[in-house]
Amino acid sequence: MKTIEVSIKTAKQEDILIHLLHCNTDFNPYLEKRVDLNSFATKIYTQAISFEVWVDQSIVALLSGYVNDLENKVAYINHVSVLKEFRGKGISKVLLDKFIQYSKDQNFKNIKLEVSENNRTAISLYEKHHFTIENIVSGKIIMIKNLTGVNE
């Protein structure tokens, strides 16, 4: 695969929705069982920062989050997805690295995220990036990464 190029907040709402529709069934439970996809795409487009990988004018990978809690300096990752045919190429790592660096550049102190406790692949990725388990609630693991300490 060629060098992975990441765009920041270049996707339109409809681009995000198309990507969410394509990766919907990759989630357990399906993404559409947890959120209204159209509303979620609109929320990502209007309120989140998105990091996108594009191939042939389509998003093949997306990480979105919020870097707007200026009081607590905590960023939140709310979505990560890579289309099946593009997995295993290090794309999630690249997106995560970009989000971490962006959060550091904004002088944020922590990043939090929530992941299903049965998603071992994602948990492993986050642990490799020095996220630690903060809490487990109803099958969801809340993870946190300190951006100011030695395990950055």
C-alpha cells in the first residue's frame, strides 16, 4: 500500500454518512443499533474533529473526536473505523497518532475513549499507545491516556 495520507476535517457530512453505512455491520452490535447514522454523521461533521484516510474519493478510515473541553483539557475519541479491505495496514495506528499529536498541540492533558470489552483488537491498539483502563461499565471499557506524563 502507498503511504497513508491523512486529511483533517475535509469530509462533508454525506462522505461521513457513506463511510458509516459501509462500516455499520463491522461493529458488534451494529453501529445503527447504537446510534442513528445520519444524526451521528451530522454530529461528527458539525462538532468533532475528523481524521480521514481517502481512496478514490471515498473515506476508507475515520477517527473522530472532540478536542474542545478547554476547562478540563480532556479530549475524547468517539469513533474509529477502517473498512475491512484496508485493515492490517497500520491505518488505525496512524490515525490514533495524528489525534494524539493534535491533542498535545492543543495543550490537552488527557484523551479518553470508550470501547466494547469484547473488542480485543481495539483494546490492544489503545494499550500499545499507553491508554489504561479507567473504568468498566456495562460491557464498556473507559480508557484514558495521559499526555503530560512519561507514558506519552
